[in-house]
Amino acid sequence: MKKKFPGYIGLCLLIMAILAGCTETQPSEQPVVKETDTSNTITVAVDGSTFLPDATKSIKRDFSEGLTLKKALLNSGLVDFTADGKRIQSVGEVSLDSSLSWAVKLNGKDIDPENWGMELHAKDEVIIYVKAADSTGEGVAYQTTLLKISGGNIMPDLNRQYAGVYIQECTVRDVLKSSGIVRMSENNKYVVSVENVVPRMNQRWVIMVNDKELMENGLDMKLNPRDAVKLQLTAS
């Protein structure tokens, strides 16, 4: 009988090891980590609507006591103000011509620029949107044309967009001349400078519509709503 004890003891130890293993905490029983509390944030959104549908985006930023509407716009990283700080000059590198303007809503209510110093609260929603300068009511479906400026490999930091209300039968030349940033030759056939950038001897401004380069007489091309005219600085 004594010869059987070692085997019996080994069997007991094996059973105890199995039972101990069964009592270990399984992964599903680990404490659940709660998601980060998002109640102490604000939302800043860009609503391009029918004007600039590709510009629509939304971001969240941390809320802190004393945060003003204007500071929230600045902290968004999307908004640039005019030199006097009274108007929005561009949003996400998109500027507007005189026919359009950037406007701001707080929790669905329009806020005039003179009230942008008001303090925000947690969970507030700020919306930046585009409206026509001469709009007299809601629900007017305006369409736009877009002018894109690119410095290409020569001036990679030069990237701008300018939007304006689409005018029926307008041409590429009309958009360039009305932009306020393009200087044409006296006969209006060539681009002399863009944002005061004059090409050097081996450079030129290439004109494209919807990413297709125009031929020499392409300035007379009539545009459709949402067409994008692009000026890119390239080596000739």
C-alpha cells in the first residue's frame, strides 16, 4: 500500500492545480475601462451646404471656463480673421468674394460679430457657414464657382481657394477678373500675376478648369455651377 501513496499524492496535486487554474480571472471578467468623458467639450463645425459642400467638417475641442466664442473659433485651427479681427477672412484656406460672407451660429442661433466675445458653455455647438451677402431669406439655393491658387513645387506654401456666387453664362475670364487677386494683361488674354506673384522667365501660371488645362483661347469658356478654376505656377 505504501508504494501507492506517491501516485495518489501526485493525482491530488494535479487535481488541485486544475481547480486553481479554473479560479483565475478570465479576460471577460477584467474591470471595464470607462470611455473618456466627452461632456467637457464643445463642437466647432463648418457647414459648406450648397456653397461649399466639400468644406463640411466637424471637430471637438476641450472646454474651459471663460472660453469665448471668438477664442473657440481661433482654437479650432480652421479660422483666420481679418486684420481688425471683426470678420472671418478664411476657413480652411477658403476665402469668399464680396458676394458671400462667413457667418456663425451658436446652438442654432445666428451670432453677430460684435457678440463673438460671449462666453461658451460645455457641450455648446458652434457652426460656421456661408451665406450670400444679399440674401433676404432662408432656403435660397445658391451655387458657386471656385478659384484655386497653387504655387506647385515652386511655391508649395501658396495654396488658397476663393468662392463666389455662380453667375449664369460667366466665363473663366470673368471669374479671374472678379476675384480681386488676379491681374490680367491689358488685352485680358494673359495672367500677369496672382496674389502679386509674377512668374519668372522660366515660369508661368497654368489655367485649368476641373483639373484640365485650358487651351490658349480657353478664357472664353463658359462655366457651370461648382466648376473649379485653378491657377498653378509651373516651370515653362
